[in-house]
Amino acid sequence: ALGAVLFLLNLGATIFADPHELVAAPMRKAVQALLARNADALALFRRAVALEECKFEFDFTHGLEVKTECFVAVVRAGRLFALEGIEQIECGKEDEAAESVRASLRCGLALYRQPTLFQHLGGTFCCEVALAALARLASRGNPSPAALLRLEETLRATADQKWLERVLLGERAWGVSFFPHLLTGAGRQMAVQTLQMIEDWGYQVGTWRLRPPPEVLYALPGAYFKAVEVYSLDFWTELLAASRRPHPGFFLARQRIERQFDESVPRHYFLFHAGRSTIRLALDGRVRAMARLESARTALAILRYKARQGGPPDRLETLVPDFMDAVPTDPYSGKPVLYRKTDTGFTVYAIGENAKDDGGQVRVVGEPLIFPDVGFQVTWPGE
């Protein structure tokens, strides 16, 4: 019930209800009880994620048997910090709410520092939850300029493109170590488990089911797995090189790389294509997260400008240099993010994957996974 009321969670897409709608008393009571039960754990996580190099290590020497308790704990902490922020907004403790949202973002940042896309999916989830709480704070509250500035610094760090390069390097390095194990019986079992997990998520590659009968994998010759290794490492190498390009270099190069490998790698190398589908999910989420994080950072700078000048600027360039060093770049277009001001608030946004300006339409109502534009919206109270 808690999740159903406060969140609509679908593959990391987090959508709150109207930010000006008050949380019902029974729900607030449930949130307060949940936070009280986890107070000690949150205190420890708050200290941990405040560290500049906070890391939650995995031991990949065990392959897919690696334990995920720590990963799950970080994701849960990110969600709890967001809930804590919502409760503090309801109590009028806006600067405290800003710090809770910041802690939620730093949970995502801690996972972005890790070397696999699996962890990056968790980082993106944390960021989506934190940004949803932040939209509520920015629309309903009035945090101090100092609190907003601290949030902006965390948003900037979390959006940094270097995390994308590091995770692609980590995935490629892990692949070099992992593929030789596919020549063993234990390694074949890992492959069966991986494909089952992907299929359970509902993915398909073309007309192929992703998971063949286990006996097929056990019967495949070593040359088959060697070919999958070569295709996979070439794929990672291309993506890694693309991640070092300034926006929109990665987004455009990745589309080309996807087409190239989709057309050139035969479909019977289902292990390669299955892995590619999960990679696509993680990278799509990461690029969207970068766009939303930078849009949110810009929105908070607008709120600081509004606090000083009495109203939002007409153009984003007005924020430079007093409130921002430069207007952030749209990862999809390579141009500055866009800005639309109305009588009821404003939206800062990137153009999204369709490569066109949809007027700041950052969400289609009822379709949480469709993003015509990707950004951050603030609405004024009472409108």
C-alpha cells in the first residue's frame, strides 16, 4: 500500500502524484513508522554516503553468485531518504528535506561509482526516486539558497559523464575475466541463469526467445563461446570509445553501434544479443538520468535567482555567471538544455530520444515510460 500510494515504479520510472496534494494522514503515519524502524540504518547510511569515495564493493570472483545484499540495501536507503524528505516537506522543514533528498541522490552516486551496469540500474532508480521528491520540494517548499546550492553540487556530481566511461570500462574488464569460465560446466550454469533472468524480465531478441533449453547451452562447442566473447569485447570497446566523446557524441555513436552489431552478428549468437538488450536498458536509463539531473540542477539555480530577483529569468543565459558557470548541455542534442516558463511554473528539459522539441512535455500522463522530452518541472503552489 505504501508503494502504491506514493510511487508508481516501473523499471526505475518514478512518478509522484500532484506535488501540491497533501499526503493523507494514514499514509503519513505509515511513513513515520517506517522511518522510525529504520532510523539507525539511515543514520549510518547518511554518514557513509557523505564520503567523497563511498563505495559498496562486490566480489565478482564468484561470478553471478555474487551477493547483492549491499546493493539492495543502498537502493532501499535511497528510497527511505526520499520518503524522509517528503515527511519533512509536510512538516515545513524544507532545509532538512533538502538534505534528505541530497542523501537519496548520494545513494545513487555511490552505485554509479561501481563497475557494472547492474549497479548503475540501481543508481538510476535511486536518482529517479530522489528527483521525484525534489520536484515536490521545489514546487511546494521554499528551501534556503544555501540548501539549494548544496543540492546543485550533488546533482552535478551525479550527472558527471565520467561514471558512464568508468562503468563501460568495468564491464569490459569483467567480461575479459568472465568469458573463459563459459568453457566450464559451472560457467554454462551461469549463462543459463543469466538468460533465465533476462527472459523473466520479458525481453526478446528479434523472433528468438532469449533462453534456449539448458541442454543446448551445455552442448555448444567452445568455439561458439569464443565467438560470443570476441563480439562482446568488440561491442564494449566501441561503446567505451563513444563514452569519451562530448555530448551528443555518445548518444549518436551508440545508435550507430547498436545498428552495426544488430546487422552483423548472426542471430544464433543469442548470448550476445541477450546481453545487449540489458545493456540497452541500462544505458538508456543512464542518459535519461543525466538529462534529468542537469535539468534539475538548472531548475534549482532558477529558484535561487527567483529568491534574489523576485521572479524566474526569461532566459537561462541570465543565470550565467552568477548562478551557474554555464548552461548544462543536452546529452541528446549537444546544445544547451531548454527552458519553458509559464504562469504556473517552468520546465527545464532536454529533447529526448526522438530528437525534437516537444515543448517541455516531460511525461505523457498514464505512460510512465514514454518521455517525449526529458527534464524537470516546477509548478507554483495555488495554481
